[in-house]
Amino acid sequence: MPNMKQQHTLKPLLKTGDEVTAAWWPASTPDISEVAPSGWYRGVISSYKTLHPTNTSSNYCYGPVRFYSVNFDDGDVGSDIPEHFVFLQDEYEIMTMKDDDDDDEDIVWKGVRTVTDRHSVDPWAKHVGWYVATIDGEDHTFSLLSDALRAYDSFVVSTKGFKTKKEHLNLPGDWDKLFRDKGKGEKHKLEIEELEERHDKEMEKLRAKAEADQESAVRMAVVKEERKVREVQHKIKIEYKEQSKKEMEKLKRQYEQENERRLEEVVRAEKQKLKPRYQVGEEVYAAWWPDDKKKDEQPLWYPGRVKSYRDKRVGTKGVGEYGVVRLYKVVYTDDGTEQDNIPEHFVFPKEDYLLSTSNGTHHEWKGVRNVVDKASEDVWASLIGYYVAIIDGKEQSFPRLSEALQAYDASIVKRKGDKTKQSDLNIPDNWGWLLTPNAPAPPTVEELMEELHETRLKITEQEEMRVKSLEEKHDTEKELAVKAALAEERRRTQDMKRKLRKELTVFHENEMKRARQMFEGDKTKAIEMALSNARKEQELSLEKQRGDLEQHFNYEKDKAMQFVKLETRQQLKSEMQAEFNNLKNEIEKEIEQRLRTEYSLPPPPKRAKVSLSLIPRSAFGMSSPKPTEQKGKENMPEGDSLLTPTPQSEKSSAEDEAQI
């Protein structure tokens, strides 16, 4: 079963103007959801409605539900037809195809199966579903059956080549040119065999009349040409490797930069959590100034409640490293007056203010210290700062003083238990039950551990949500960067291929011209020496044989050069793809290892990866198959099978008159 993100992309969303085959019910049908359709007819989508489910559970995770309005070819109009009763015409024809050996049996598709979700309340997922094609041992999901079948057929053709047979494919009609070329290839092979036999006979005649040094000269010319071809092949391979190395280094630098930027975002998010945010209605102590004298006098501090707040940008960089700067509006509880636009560094939580002023303005807390960032543009960070408590030998940051003191006291009580003294705590009033001799029994260690466990679970859940959001953002940006890099690499590869192809063509033409000149000159001398005592009739015959041999030699040389170029390109392409996959896997493993080391996540499940390459029909010069003309209209079968055709039916004349 695909995950929720994949499920949203499985359902095909048709557009206005698409040619479809849709179900039809008579106009007198009270509720089409409870009655099977009277038939299936061709038409065009005129409009549609979209309903978005309010429930986001797994049973509703297949995306919005659509209802289509269809203008049928015979003039009828269907309104609000559910999406699981509307299919593209090409898709419907493929889904209703029958087996050639048995017209009553549906075709069993090769390598493709239908998947439905019987537990879903979405009718499309429950009755129609999606399609899974097994390609190279891996399952790949598709919205349309035609896409799944053609993807599987492309994989078979790319694997077997000219050895592909029609029974190996689901849609052999898409590959007619392949089978025609295959037949031509067999015919051409027979012609080549005949030419080879003729060539052997003629060579035997010439070998009896030509001198041994002439044969040696021809062999030397062929060896020199093969050596030059190998040198060109080696040069092309080196250039491809250098280009691939440069592209891989560039891609690696992009990944490193992206990783550094992501780590900076994580640090910034941690800092933004350190600044306390006061909600409306929260009790605080806030500064107060007489009217129009906020800059001339020191403020006075009074208790109050937050009435509202607003955020503003920090400097020229927008949101600072400690988050936005917040201005509060406070209602003072002593006289009911209000003060607006109070900076956040002039507002304190009530508990923090009382703790700070209980024993003088400068108080040293046990295990807790105040940290300020003098270099920050944020006034709160440079003047107020946050608090760091030493918990179990490790430093832990808190936005509020009361939270840091309570966490430190709790760690002391946990470690010392009933041996804790009042002098060991920052807020001994919170632990009166432990310090008073006749106090009721303190909570057990199990209760404290349970409370600590619940607190840790809440913190862990918050951390997981934040990490998940950052990972989703990072994955999206990484995907865009990889796509852009791959597109640029494909463009450069194509340019290089065109350039190399042009250079090879020029080189091949020059070498062929030179070799032909050498060969013709040497062969002319041999023929003159061999035919010095021959008659004119034999001279004409040998001249004709020489022309045939020259044509065959050129054909064989062209075939050898084409084979060398194809083998070279395929080998280099495979090496580049393997290097790219290895480097990509190493970088992904490194990033994933850093994330899991930093956030102590469990190791991921192992999964296999597959590289899928689809061969488009355009590569073989083929066009999409035309749908067969549907003359009759089919009835909808009963039950959950919506696509099995039934005997054809026509609308009665009475229904036609009523519809008109």
C-alpha cells in the first residue's frame, strides 16, 4: 500500500474537453448510486465539481472527489457522474479488451496488476483502484492502466531488443515498427550472407592471381584504420569521464552547500525557541511610563495581563536569529490602565519577575545562569537573554527563569532523594512536603519517573514534528536542485554527443576516402599484373567483380563503425549512470547519518533502488494507436466489477422521446 503522499497522486484528474467513455442512466433513475448504469457511451467532459473531504484519516487520503458533466456523442447530457464511472476512451478500450483465444475471457496482463482499497470510503479507490507494474523486480504504481502496460512493454523491449516477440508484450500494436524492422533485419541478414559467399568466391579467384605482397598491403591498411578507430574511441571515453567527473564534483558541492544551509536553519530554529512568547491573558510584570516620557525617565513596573500583541521585523534582515520582535499591549491590574507598544524586553512573566526581585536585584541561583548575546541585533537577546541549567551534568537551555530553576531542583531531588536539604534548592517552597518532617509521603520514584517520561514524550513529539517539517522542506529543495542538475547534465551530454558525432563523421569520411584511394591504387596494380595476359572478356568480368567487392567492403566498414560507436556510447552511458548512482547514494547516506546522529533517530529500513528508463514510442517513429470505433453501448454488470463489459443494449424509443 503506498504512503499518504503517494496516494494523493494516484487518482487521475480529468479535464474539461477530454474525450471519455462514461456510464449512463435513464432520466427517471431516482438515485444513480444505488442502480447499475444502463450502458457505457462516448462523450466529452463539459465541466466538473470537486469535493474536498474534511476527514484526513487514511480512509480519505486519496485526494478530492470529482463529479463530471458529460456531453454524450448521441446528444444526451449526463450530470454529476461520479468519477469512478468516467474513463478516458483509450483507457476504457484497453480495460475492456478480450483474449484473442477466448472472447469471453478478460486478458491477463503481463507484469501488471490492479490494486484496490476495500476499506476506503472513496468509491474510486474501492472499485477502480490503481495499477502496479513489476519492472526489473521492483513495483511501480500508475494511475492509468495504459501507462502501466506501456511502461512494462518498454522495459521488455529495452531488455530483449530485436529478440522481443509479440507474446512478450501487453500492447504489441504499439511496437509494429519494431517487428517490421525485425523482419527487414532478417531479410538483410540473408542478403549479407549471400554477399559474403559471393565475396569468398571472388576473393579465392583474386587470391590465386594476386601476389602475396598485395594481400599484405590490404591487411596493413585495415589494421591502421582499426588502430585509429580505437584511438578515437579511447579519446571519447576520456572526454566523457572528465565531463562526468566535473559534473559530479559540481553536484557534490551543491549538496554540501544545501546541507550547511539546512544545519543553519536548525540552529536558528533552536535559538528562536529560547525567546519566551506571552499569550493573551497571561499574567506579567510590564514597564510603565507617564505619557510622552518613555525616553526621558526610567520605567516603573506593575503587574498586569497581556491584552494583545503584534510582531515586527528586525533590522534589514527581516526575522532575526532569535525570531520576530513582539510588541505587547498590557492592561495593568492595579488601576485598569493600558499601555501599548511595550517592547518584549520590558515584559516579564509574573513568576520570573517575583523570583528575580525576591532577594534583591542581583541573585545567584544554584546551577542556573543567565546567557546574553551582546553581538546580536535583537535587544532581548543582548539585554535579557535566556537561562541555562545544569541537569544531570549537561547544560539545558530554557526561555524562562522559573522553568530553569524548577528543572534544576527536580534533578537535585531525583539524585539525592530524602537527603535533599533546603540549601540545595533554588525554590524550596515547592518542596515543602520533602523538607518538612511530618509532611505527607512524597511521590514515589515511579510516579516521578512517569511524570518525567511524559514530559520527555511531549518534548520528543515536538522535536519530531519540527524535524519532520524541516526534512520535508529540505527534501523538496533537494529534489528541485537534483532535477536542475540532471537537466543541465543531460543538456551538456547531448551537446557533447552531437559534437562528437559530427567529428566522428568527418573523421570517418576522410579515413574512408584515404583508405579507398590506397585500396583502389593497389588493387589496380594487382589487376593489371594479373590480367596482363588475359583476354578483353576476362578484363571486363574482373572489373565488374571489383566494383561489387568495393561496394561490399564499404558496407562492411560502415557496419563495423556503427557497431563500435553504439558499443562505446552504451558502455560510457552505463559507467556514468553507475558513478552518479554511487555518489548520490553516498551523499544521501551521509546526510541521513548526520540527521540521525544529531536527533538520535532509529536506523532506516533497508530498501532497494531501481533506475527505470522508459523508451518513448517517438524513438521508433510510432504514434499512439487510434481507438477503435465503438458502435454499440455496453451495459454495466452488477457487483463491484465496474469494467467488465456485458451484452450491448440500446436505449428504448420511449426513453429517447422522454429525453427529447
